[in-house]
Amino acid sequence: MAEEKKYRVESDLLGELKVPAEAYYGVQTQRAINNYHISRKKMRDYPDYVIAIAYVKLAAVQTNHALGTINDEIAGAISQACREIIDGKLHENFPIDMMQGGAGTSVNMNANEVIANRALEIMGHKKGEYQYCYPNDHVNCGQSTNDVYPTTIRLAIIRMNKTLVGSLTGLISAFRYKADEYRDAIKMGRTQLQDAVPMTFGQEFNAYADNLEEEILNLERNVKLLHEINMGGTAIGTGLNAVPGFAKLCAANLSKLTGESFVSSPDLVEATPDTGAYVSYSGALKRLAVKISKICNDLRLLASGPRCGLHELNLPPKAPGSSIMPGKVNPVIPEVTNQTCFKVIGNDTTVTFAAEAGQLELNVMEPVITECLFESLWWLSNAITTLTDECVLGITVNKERCYEMVKNSIGIVTALNPYIGYKSSTKIAKEANETGRSVYDLVLEHKLMTKDELDKALDPKEMLESHKFLTKHLSSN
């Protein structure tokens, strides 16, 4: 016979409720557990989220202790409980759904209750003996959900952004490695899916790396907006129930604890409902997703084939591609990365609507903003790492095929513009396209250039950048 589960009874505004006896959370967390079954993603699924709120509570108790509102024993116990959570303990006690009503009150109370009950144990009391350390009066002293919750979100995003930047740095390094490996591999560049002019895979891969390095700078610019916090503003930014000096001292304490440069907002009433920083940061995630997805589109196109596509490069085979077509291998890693990017782009739209939905002194839609931003950060970090390890590092180039396409391309006629003029180049291109003959043969046949001049002008390596031969030719005419 299964052992009967034990409970303790706690009460709040709505009455009494059973809470598992071993749980560190309390009655308000239990209500959230009972109420919200939406996303099936829990607060504890994002460790940086749990750690962030523990840091905020630790900064708050240090501030209250310094300002004389909490005594040594309680402050010490709360501080120890917070540090245990920061060290990774008790995270299983944050089980509430990421999607919830109440503008984050359940998140704040979850932390208040877990910290209070652990502090009670540290002081030698039982869970639920709140007369010695109360979730609201002590752990939440001088605070409101409306300043704790947004500050926690900001710190969590800052922490998660570091993981994203680390993943992105790895992808950039992978493209740099491939650029060096194939720095001399000549291929045709294309615009509007039509032949353009020659380039190297080194140039193409380096372009991807440079493009993504811009995104690191953009993420860092936008994450700076999250360093302005409204701690000490309490309910609507007026600072009711927080002692004078709380706001600035708490920001300083949080900065010291985390190594981040937090500043107290100069207007806490303005800062409390403001979600502009989330909109900007979400936009940075969307911009990165758009660029990553475009690169994946390129990789899938360049690897198309193997017999009837471009087949300029090979992606590492990762899975059989069909249940009916033998021998088919699909570009599954770029495909899953594309889909992740679509999700991030969609999440940005949700963040935008939720930010707009704020009313008066508070935006109650912050939980969905939080869920979307965390999901985008988590998914994008994982997808980028997967793309790097399972795809980019294993790319190989079909050099001979690429070189043959360059030699046979009509696009190289562009290089003849300075020598025979655009009009003559157009005629040669048209005739080559209609007859299937080479640009090289037609130029000689029409006696537009000598063989030596043509060999120099149409050397693919000479067309990769501006060069002295062309400058000399133009200056002599």
C-alpha cells in the first residue's frame, strides 16, 4: 500500500489550503499550481530565472538590514536561503506555470515562501511557522511584485544573453574556420538566384561571420537597456512601504552581488509599467533569428542536389531523408534551425502586443513577455549550438564542380565591361545564352580582345577583387 502523502495547512485571503508537508513553497504557490495549466513549462525549467529572483531577494534583504528594517537573525537566515538557491538548491520548489495571471504575483510569492520556509529551518523552526519569518513582512519587506518581478526578468535575460552570445561566438568561429579552410575555393556569386560574378567560399563564409558579429554588438546594445531597474518603487513607483534610500542602495547591492551595473530609474513611476526595454531586446532576438534563418536558407540551397541541384557544398548527413525514396538525405539541421527562427520571430510579435496592452501604472501582461523572451533565448541558443556542431563544422566544398560552373558561366562577362563596353558585353552574353557557346570563344571570334588580354581579364582569381591590371588598362584608354 502506497504511503499516504502528508500535508500542512496554510491560509491566505481566500482561506485554508493543503500544501505538501515537504514543500518549501506555501499557500499562494499552491494556488498558482492549482490555477495554471497552460504552457506546461515551469519556472524551474529556467534556472537563470530562479537564480535571478534569489539575487533580487538577497539584494533586498541586505538593503533592509542596512537600513534597520530587518534584524540580524532574520536577515542572516534569509540571506543564507537566497544563497542556497543561487547555488542551485531548492529549484524544484518553483513549480508554477510560466503562463499566469496576476502580473507575476505568483512568481514573487513563490520566491517569498520558499525563502521564508528555508529561513525558518535555518533558524530552527518548522516550515509554516511564519510568526518567526513571514513571506510578506520579511522576505518581501519594502518590495512589491511590481518592482521585484521586472527586476528579476531583467537579470534573468542578462544572464541568458551571455549564454546566447557564447553560442553565437561559437558559430562565428566555425564560419571563420571554414573560411580559412576554403579561402581559395572559387565559386560563382549569385544575385536574385542568377549568375553574378566569381568569389570564393572563403569570402562567403567570412561574410556570414562578419554578419553575425554585428548581432553580438546589437544584443549587447539592447541588453544595456535592461540594467535600469525599479526596485524600491513598490506598487506603482511611489515607493510606498519602502524606507528612504531603499531604491538606490538596493540597485547598488544587486550590482555588487551580480557584477552587473544596475542603476535605479530616475522616475520609478515611469519605470514600473514601462516594457520598452523588452520590446527592444526582443527586436534584437528577432533580427538575429532573421539572419540565422537566411544563412540556413543559403546552406540548404548551396547543398541542393546532389545530381539536380547546385551541389556546391555538402552538409554532414544526419538522418535518412525519406520513408519512400532510398538514398535521400535531407538538410535536417538547417531545417530545424529555420523553424526555431520562425518561433523567435513569432514570439517577438507576441511581445509587441503584450507591451502595447499595458494600462495606466502597470503592465499585467509581463508573464507572456517573460515566457516569450525566455523561450526565444533558450531555443535560439540551443539551435545555434546545434547548427555549429552538427552542420557548419562538417561542411565540405565540391571545388571541382564550383570551378567548372565559374568557367561556364555567362556571368563572367561582367568582367569585360571595362574592356569592350557594356553594350558589347550584353551582345556577347545574349549570344552565349542563346547558342550555348562560351563567352571566351565569342569574344575572340568577334575580335573584341586579344587572347592575352582575354586570358588576364577572365582569370577567375583576377576577378575576386580590384587589381592593378584593370587599373592600368583603364588609364591607358
